[in-house]
Amino acid sequence: MKIENNCRWGDKKVKRYIVILAAVFALICGTASVYAENKAFNDNEVIVVMQPQNEMRMFANYDGFDYKEFFSKFNISEIMPLTEKSEISLFSASCSEEAFLLTLADADEQNVLDMVDELNGFSEVKYAQPNYRYYTYAVPNDTYYSREQYSLTKIGAEYVWDMNIDCSDVVTAVIDTGINLSHEDLKSNLWTNPNEIPNNGIDDDGNGFITTDINGKVINNTCIDDVQGWDFVSNDNIPEDNTSHGTHVAGIVGAVTNNGKGIASVARNAKIVSLKALDTSGGTTLTISSAIEYAGRMGFPIVNCSLGTTTPGARDIYMGEVIKKYPDSLFITAAGNTGNNNDLKAIYPASYTTECDNVISVASTDMDDNLSVFTNGSSNYGVKSVDLAAPGSAIYSAARTSNTGYTYKSGTSMACPLVTSVAAVIKAKYPNASPADIKEALMNSGDKLGSLTGKVKSGARLNAYAAVKYLEPMFTPTPTPTPTPTPEPTPTPTPTPTPEPTPTPMPTSISTPTPTPTPTPTPTPPPTPTPTSTPTPTPTPVPTPEPSDRVVFASLENIVSAKLIFEKTTPPLEDDICVYIAYKKNNVLQCIQAPQLSDMTLYFSIPAQFKDCDILVYVWNRDMMSLMEVQRYKEGE
């Protein structure tokens, strides 16, 4: 059995989420679609994520769970770890979780489904799923329309341009088939990584990593010299388009505007970054999840995903976990082109809008504001799972075939980037707006249409100007009123008093006084002094101890008990608590234990080789956020 390590972007310091598994994915194969002939998933690959391991994990020479032995019972030709042991750290949920891509010896779709079903029956497995395939949501050029860029007039783009909003600080990621990086109407708006020196073979910005096999041999350099994005299909730094879909989408998102060439866009000078995750045969769960991871880690606020599965109902758990890790990025997704009701059979990633405030699902409308009907299908819809609609029929935009080429395309793939472009303007005008704020603005400001009532959640088609104005009351500070000065009261003059007449003196009679004898004084006895009582001293008050959250240790022979005490905060549920015992020597991590917690108490033994280590106890929640200060255990305390 061949074992390799080919760590994808996004497996460092990964926050994991508890996932409730469905049994076997319902795979519907007979959907009428332009993509009907395409595979739902790779017929020889399975993604498996193992349950967190509670036994001790040695970071050097780890001899824990034997994955090779576990997988040997299956007919697997290759195991590719999706996490690196070298990247396991105390501050990462991945320290207790491993993910793998399994390659089956016998390629067959039914074999994949059987293995997924079987793996999900093991207690050691958190979940297993196919490596789903994803496709773009565009249909062939429509030659029956001639009104170029009617869509911008329909949504009121010219009123947004009148606001003269500078979008140059907003980076929008386009996860697609790549972009023609030399196109005349795109190249000036393409993002350039300011922290990378082109083609020097050095990871100047520190966002890449090197993967080695089990013998330490370098087998993969990822995101080195990512000057204009990354190609996650070929794993290189040239994310060029080879199908024309990504270039067309990029033109809708952010074509250079008012330059006398080609086309215009709402976000006329927003920056675009090309993240190539699909090629002529589509993409996979792993290529697209890696691109999502890159966008999230780079902090790109707006991410366009004009792509999706062609298998309604197949839930991609792996991709969903990656999206949920990045709540500060807004993922705008295409609802699909098969006429599917996404409420009944979910399409991913669009259907994650029902779970995440940072996902928007977009349907397509035509020139007459009806849901689009294409030559091979129609726009998907869903009053619970599709948020709003935007023009997507016969959209004129850039083509990859030449640096001056333009063409028409139709689909939710074209409606989606129109919403992305407006979202970029909103972010530019209100930099502190969250993805949830932008989503609210887009959904609550659209033009309500009878044709969309009961079809999309908002019942509305995108209105660019109203969406940009929507957040104004929230983010524009109310001016402090200038106080009106209170007039000082005018003092009342004091009247001049009338002088009193001087009385005339009366004559006084003079008499001779009779002398009074002086009395003999009686002596006064001295007072008896009153004794002064000695005051009783006031005792010094004993301060009441401040409540605190802490760990109380007790030891018996070689077993240590640690009880979690929550006095200052409300105790969380036990199932939401993760406790790790870390052994550090000279501040270098040597080992981690993850004992089970029962009745807020856990028990652990100290391995002999770590007796001289610092022993630290970390108490976190399931999102790896600290619940109390790090506690230090000293033997004998």
C-alpha cells in the first residue's frame, strides 16, 4: 500500500465542528441538465475524517491509532493524509483529528458508495463522503439577445456610479476556472499580492507550506509565489482560465469601467483575485475547499462561487466545515440551472445559506424579470434556500479567447457575480459591515416581484442602488445637534431706598447713682474627673474571596484527578468542553493527553518520561476558545 502526504491548503489550525451524519447520500442521477453526463463524484476516491482520538498523542514518534492497519481491511491502493503531523499544535483541533483521501483499487461509483456506507459504520470514523465533483453553472452562448448589459440598467448600476464609491481596497475572490490575466478589461483590476516577490521561490508572505512524505522528502510546495492567486487544480501560481467561464464571471464582478473599452461593472475598481479550482472537467470537494480556505485565510471579504454539484441532495460535509471556519468572508453562490427546488433537494455550496449567515444563494432572472429558462434547463429556486435573484440570462462579459474578446453567457453563474459586485460596493462604503449585514442589505432592498413570490426567500430581484443605501442609517453617525444657547436673565434694577429721617435727640435727666456693695464670692469645688473607657479595637475585616473558574487537583499514587470549578461563569455543558493536558519542557511541547470528562472531573496519569515537564491544563469549548486561564499542575499540591 502506498502512503503519501499531500496536505491541502486549510489543514493548519483547523477549527472543527460537530457534524451529525446522515446515513447514505441520496444520489439522484436522472436530472435533466447540460451536465447530466458529468460524474457526481470521483469514482475512485473517498474522503474520511477520523473521530478525535482521546489517547495520548506523542508529537515526536507518535505511536497512537494505527491508520494503516485500519485501512488495510479495505481494497485501497493509496492513502493521502490531508493533515500533517508536523502541523499538529496545541492550539488546533487537528491535534486530535486526522483526515485522509483514500484511492480505491477498483474504480467504480458503486464501490465508492459502498465504502462510504461501510466507513460510516465504524466508531473510529467521524464521517466519510465521496470526493464530489463541481461544475460551473453556465449554458452555451445565447445569440438571440442584442441588448448588451441590460442587466446593469435593470438593477440601477448608474445610480451607484453616481455615488462615486472607491472600491479599490476591496478584494473579491473568484473561485472558478481561472481568469485571462491579460484581458484588456480585467488586468488593471487584478489583485497583486503586496507581500510576495514574484518567482523567487520563497514564501515571502508566509502563507504557504511545504509538505513532506513520511521520510521527510519534499513532495509539494503550496502557495509559494502566489502573486496573483493560485491554481489549486495544477498546484501552481498561474491561475489562468482554460474554459472561458472564470473570465466571464470576473468581468461581471469587476471589469474596469469608464475606460472606453468593452464592458462595465458595478464595482468598477474593486480588485479581483483568481483562485482556480475547476478546469474543463470541473473541480472536486478538495480543490474547491482549498480555494475557500485560501480566501478565508487571506481575509478576502467577498468570495464568488459560480459553481455547484449536479447531484441534488448530496451533502458535502467537508466543504461546509471549511466555509463555517471563516465567518468574516461572505460566500456568494449560484443556485443552479436544473430547475430544481433546492428546498426539497439541496445543492451545495448554495444550500449552506440555510445554516450560515455568510452564504448567499442566487437565482437567475431574464430581461422580463421572470426566472430564467435556458436551452437545457432553468434557474433553481427555493423559498427557504435561495435568497434572491439577479439578471442571469444573456449576460455580456469578457471572454478568454482573446485579450479583447467578449461574449454572452447565461445561467445562475452569471447572476451570482452581479450580486458579488454589489456586495463589494457595500463593503467599500461600509468597511465595518459584517457578512450578515451585507446579506441583509441585499435581501431586504430588492425589487419585489410577483414572479419571484414563493420562489426565493426575499421575493425580490437585486436592486444595486437600494442595497448600497440600505445600511446608511446603521453606519452613518447621527450628527450631534448644536445646543441652542439659553439666554441669560436680565437683572431687575434694585430701587434706591428712601432715607429714614434722623430722629431729634431728647434731653436725658441726670441723677446721682447709689453705690452697690460687692458680694463675697463662694468657692466652687473642683469637678470630679469622669474615667475614660478604653475603646474595643475593631477587628480587621476578612475579605470575601473573589469567585474564580479553576481546576482543583488531587493525586493518588500515579493518578491525578482534576475537577473543573466554574464559580465566575455559568458552567457550560460537558459535551461542549474540551480538556487537554500538555507536557512542555523548556517551553517546547512534548506530548498531549485528551482525557474524557465525567461529572466535570477527569483523570490522567503522568508518563514517566514526562515527570520533569511543566504540566499545563487547557480548558476550551468546541470552537477552541478558552473557557478559563491555563492551569499548572505541580506534583504534591
